Amino acid sequence: MQEVQGLGADHVLNWSAQGELRADEAGAEQIWLHLTAEVSLPLMCQRCLGPVDIAVSVKQSFRFVGSEEAAEAQDEESEEDVLALSQEFNLADLIEDEVLMAMPVVPRHEECPVEVKLEVADAGFEVASAEKRNPFAVLAKLQGGKSS
């Protein structure tokens, strides 16, 4: 939260998680978790560098399997996300991860409240670069040659 100087501590994360037992094609029961989360996060607009509230919404379903190996193997082939069922499973960590992944890479206002300067021009740039000396001129003098 350093980016927004601690703003947003009062923003509420609304979430729900619902478990489901569902039979697969072979009739075996599978454990599913349906997760939803919504929050408005105070971020920094990358266009005007001012504060902007970004609505983040997550709606994701997860299927649980017996081991990490099975989860890795099935996750590539499955449309749904596959997780390993373990005693170390932490719902709060899963919610946090999903919210972080749902955040925009470049947060910005739809329309910035201040005029955004989109180009920079330095009037003295052309003059300064024309006055620059050739960096190899000193070497040429050391060799007894001519400077260019």
C-alpha cells in the first residue's frame, strides 16, 4: 500500500465462497469451490499520476484434486482452475491471489481529472547537442593527429 500512502484501509472486500460436490463423467465425486470477490482499490493512475479507485471483481471456480502432481497435470488440460486439496489450504491467501491477478496492469482513469501532458520538449536540447565536442578528439590529440 506504499504506492497509495495507506489509502484504502477503509475499503471493504466483499467475498463469498461456496463448496460443491459434483459427480464427474465416471460418477466419482469432485470437490469444487466457487469464489466471488469485489473491492474498490485506491491505486495511482499511470497516466496523470493521481489517485484513482479501480473496481476489481473476481468470479472463479476451482476443482480440487488429491495432490500437487495431479493438479499440475490436470490444470494444463482443464478449462477450470485445479488446486490440490490439503490441510494447508488457506482461503484468505487464495482470495488475495485472485484479487491481485484481477487488478489491471496499468491502472488509469477513464478520463483524467487534470490535463495530461503527453509530450516533452526541451528547447535547449538541440543547442546543447550541437555544441558537444567529439569525444574522440582528445584521443586524436594524444596520438598527434587532427581532431574532428
